Amino acid sequence: MGFKHLVILGAGSTIATIPNGDKNGEFSYTLYNLLKDKCFTSFVKKVQAKNFQTDDVEALCNQLYKEDKLLYDEFESLVRKKYASLELPDGFTILDRLVLSLTPNDAIISFNWDDLVIQAYQRMSEYVPEEMLPILAFPHGNAQAVYDNKHYTSKRIVTSTSWFDSPLNMPVDEIDYKSDVFINSQWHILDFFMRNAQMVTFFGYRGPDSDEQDLKHLDELFAKNKICDKIEIIDKNLELAMQVAKRLERFKMQTNWLYPCADFWHSSIAKHPRRTLSAIGNWNYSTKTFANEETLAEFMSHVGPLIDEEQELLDNKV
């Protein structure tokens, strides 16, 4: 069992991946400005006609759940439709790069409802064996994830109606999502990596108010982690990354290394793909500069030999 790198994705990671829109020109939003999307235009009119406020989506969800279940169900259906529709552009994206930059000892934990990281994983598994890719998990559910009593996968892979849809963890205080078998299984994965990661990266995750209970839970888990050497926070600029660092400073009690990054390209993942943990505290570790406009073929020419080394080590252990 090797050392582990845990990457936690928030809405900002999706926005960074499709800054100019997805394959069909659709954009992603944070929870705070979600209702600006054209998908919700008719819904917003219905809500406003009934004098519900729309400035705070979290408060709106709670209010609709208590007072107008039909409108709440419509909103949840629209959220699922919106995030299930997003598609990666054809080019080599940040999420493709992220999937290839981590090892099978690592995990990508997405709090996003979209499945862009699943799409990236599927695309990259055509070039790299799945056993050489990181683990994926979705503690807040996923618009395209489905599961049965033993496995979970994506609707983009299976078409059978015997699978159950993943719930979406809407910001509703009264719903105990962790009682759901799928959500519970995803939290077990996150719990394990939060306790055992040598490095944690928050990418586009800002710890919204609706996640406060989740953050308290992660804080309790992280208190049991005695090996974490570094926490990185990636946002769209350094000022925002430092604001998030302030929000997440509860985790700094366990490590003295908390680094805000101005964007993905300033992160350890971008600088040391598949070798982030080797580079921690190793001042002699040479940094390879990777251009952000690299194609998949160019990137594979760099990481391909590293993957071959890892595969050889795995083969020798068998």
C-alpha cells in the first residue's frame, strides 16, 4: 500500500475545465449563480410568482422542500438534467490531465453533480489501463452515476434499467443522504483517503455553508491523519485561493504546509504529474515544465515512461 494523494473537486474545477463552454456550448455554474442558467428560466418565474426568494439557492431548496414539494421535485429534476447534459470538449482538458497525473494509490473525490471527471476517466482509460488510474468517488451523488447492490458505474456506459440512479445531495437540512447505500459507500472511500493521504488538494472547492457538517466530519477524520505533509488549494486566482485557505484553515492544525495556488498550472499536480508525493519536501527533485496547451500525445510522451515504471513495479510484486 503506497502513499496517497487525495484530490477533492468542487464546482470551480468544472468551470476551469470548460471555461468557454462544454462540447455543446453549455456552461457550468456554482451553486450561488446556478439559477442564471437558461435551463432554470421557466422554473425561476414559477418560484417568483409564488413569492419565494431566489437570491440564495440553499435557502430556496430548504424552503421548497418544506412548503412546495412539487416545485422542489421540479428543481431537483432540472438540476439532474442540467448536469447530466454537460460533455467534455474534444480536446485534451484539465480533467483528462488530472486523471492521468494521479496513480492507482490516489483518489479523486468529486462533490460536483456533473460527470465530467467520469468522462475524462473513460477517455483516458483508452490509453492507460484502468488499474493504473486513480479511484473516483462522489459523496454528493452524480447526475450520471447508477448503482446496483454490488457496483456503481455511469449511464454513459450501461443502458440497463436494472440500475438505480444516484441521488443528488441537494442542500436540504432535513434529508439524511448518508443513509442511502450509494452515498454511504462514497463517503467510506473519502473517509479512508482523508485519514491516510500524504497530500490533499482542494481544486475549485470553497467549502460552502451547506457543506459545514461535511467539513466538520472531514476535520475529525483529518485529525487522525498523522502523515499528511501538504495541503494545496487551487482556485482561479491567488486571492480567491487564499480566501479558501482561510475558510479551510481548520485543517492546517495537522500540517504546516498549506499552499494556495493561483490556478491549476501552479499546482504540484501540474508540475509533477504522477510524482507529486515524491516531490514533497525534496528540494533536489527536478521540476519538469509542462505547457498548458499540450496535446494528449505530447503529455503521454512525458508520463508514459512513468506509467511503464509503475506497471513494471506492480508486475514484479505479483
